[in-house]
Amino acid sequence: MDLLSSVGALGLPLPATPQLTDIAAAVAVIVVGVGVGWLAARTGAHPLTRLLQRATGRPGVEDFGDRVRRLLRSGIAALVMIIGGAAVPDGGYAALLMAAATGITLAVFAYQVARVAGLRSGSAAGVSAVVLIAGAASMLGGLHSLTASLDGFAFKVGTHRLSLLGLVNFALVAIVLFVLARFLNRIVSHSIGRLNGFDAGQRVLLQKLSGIVVVVSAVLLGVDLLGIDLTALTVFSGALGLAVGFGLQKTLGNLIAGVILLMDRSIKPGDVIVVGNTFGSVNKIGVRAVSVVTRDGKEHLIPNEQLMTEPVENWSYTSPNIRIHVPVGVGYKSDLALAQRLMIEAAVASERVLATPRPTVWLTAFGESSVDHEILAWISDPEAGVGNVRSAILNRLWVSFQENGIEIPFAQRDINIRSLPTPSKE
């Protein structure tokens, strides 16, 4: 079978003699489309790039400007070819050339849209291949013959008929909605992140809720576009929902607890909290757990529900200022007034200790071997740790005590022996 017979079998009969006038018109439309697209990309790519970078928050993505330039160039070129294609007569070599050029241009446009939306190159190539076939077929007199052929490959599952056309439609709708939902979610999240009227916790809550709304809307729109009848799944979905409800009880509880934490603002990113034996700074409030980073660099994932049901110390709830206690003992023969003055001086000399309120010293007890004191000092950055402040104060105090003859006693015990056993005589 020769080329003419093969193309004619696909529904596009080609004349034996090419119509040079029609081919020239098709070439002219293609050249004009490419030229207009190139000019539009040259003049409008930079403003469009800046707009998309501000909207999506991706200023540092490599080659982002080049992707936008190719997107604009191919999109304008495809639009001009679709409009100008009406001037090219149907059938013949000119229509075949026009369909091939338009399909390729649309495929390039679809690939760039998918890449700008964040899809990987493999997924974007799959989208562009489908667009290439659909675009070329639509320029060759419509998609009726193609859809009829795809619908012919079908099989039955019970009373339901599944066709290749239905699978292709499902894949196309899923891919398009996924790209649009991801792109829209990125824009909405970045826009919410730039709102100065809300704190960090409220912005996180709005971003999560907006993401859920976008995903649910995309799913409902896909069900409507595909014409899926959900009434047949009522019984099955009820049983499945009951099983999932029991299985995901803890997960849903953590999700609801996370939303409550973000709404009442009792715990926010950046707060310093103590939960059980975990002390650290809140790094992120997630859907399932709160990330707490300790001073050792370890990241603890604490379930949201645990923060709602167990006592939590929040050192940054109303104010970041906290008071630390540094226990110090001095000997009974030491000058207590001088020792207490040196304690205050050591606390004041620490860089992280606040001048107001001023550090104080309390005499707490007369111990077995020392006079016990506590240095009380305020700091405003507990996320930087409290142990290092105690260490700095005690190091300065050690030097000051040595220079001024203040004794730091160690534990001593007096043993009174009332009687000794009489040695036996041998």
C-alpha cells in the first residue's frame, strides 16, 4: 500500500497532483504564526515571567524565564495557525501540512504549560503527545473519526461497557485537572503566604484549607465532566466509608486537632514548647503531627491529638520572655553579701540575660554543707536554649569566687564512732 492509499484509509484522501497554491497558503499561515509567536514572546515574555514568579513564588527556578518564553511563543503561534487554518481548503496536502504544524505547536505549548505548572519532564511529554494527536486530528476535519475508532475498542464488565475512548477521556481529564489544581494551589498558597494581616499559624491554616478546597473542587469537576454516576456506588461507598472511618480514626483525629491548634493559635510555628520529655521549637504544624526541633538538632514528630489531650508548656504563648533558675551553693564561712553581689554581676554580664527585669538572687535554704542560693535571670530567646545561659553564668561565677575567696563547698559527713569491737585474744 502506497502513501496515498494509507492516508486515504485514515479518512483524508490526497489528490494525485499536489495543489501548490493551497500548499503555499498553508506555508504562509505557518510562517506568519511562527513569526507572530516569536514577536509576542520577545515583547511579552519578561512581564509574563515576572507575573508568574510573583503569583507562584518560584523566582529561583532555573530556566523559568525560558520556559515562559517558549510557552508564549508556541501558544500564540498555535492560535494564529488555528485561526488561519480556516483559509486553507479542507483535504489535500495543504490540510495535512497545516494539521501537522498545528499539532506540533500545540504539543509544545502543552509541554511548556505542564512544566511551568511543576510536572516532571516525563509526565509533561505524555500530555504533549496526547495534545499532538488530538490537535492534528481536529485540524483534519474533526475528532469524530478518531473518537469513533477509540470507542470501537470496548469490552463489558458486568452491565458496564468500558471502551478505550472512556479510558482516554479519563486520563485526559485527570491530567488536565491535576495540572490546573496544582498550579492554582501554588498560586493560592503563595498569595496567602504574602498576607501581612495574619500571623504564621493563620496563614498555614488558610493554605491547608485552600488546598483541600482546590482538590475537592477538582475531583467534583472531574466526576461531572466524565459523567460518572455515583448512585451505583452508594452501598459500596457507605461500607467503604465505615471501614475507612474506623481505620483512619486516629488520622482524622490528628487532622481535626491540627486545624483546632491553628485556629485557636495556642501553638504556632516558632513557639518554644515542652511536651513530656521533649523540649524544642515548633518548626511546622502538619496535617498529622507537629514538628519540634530540639537543641540537639533532633526533629520530633508529635501527633496533633497528643498536644490537645496532654499538658503542654508553651514558653512563647503570650510573651517570649522566660525566667531561668541557676542554683548556687556557697560555704557557711563565706561572705554572703559579697557572694550574692558576685552572682548578680555574673548574671548581668551574660549577653542573653535581659537588663529589665534585673537579675536577682534568692537564698533558698541552709543546706547540709552549703548555703543554697538561686540566681533568677530573664531571657527573651528561649529557642536558642537555656542550658548555655546557665553555663555562661556559672563559668563567670567560678572565676569571681576564686578571685574573692568565696568557697564552693563539697558534701562532707562527720562520722561518730561510739564503740569499737574488742579484739579477740589468741
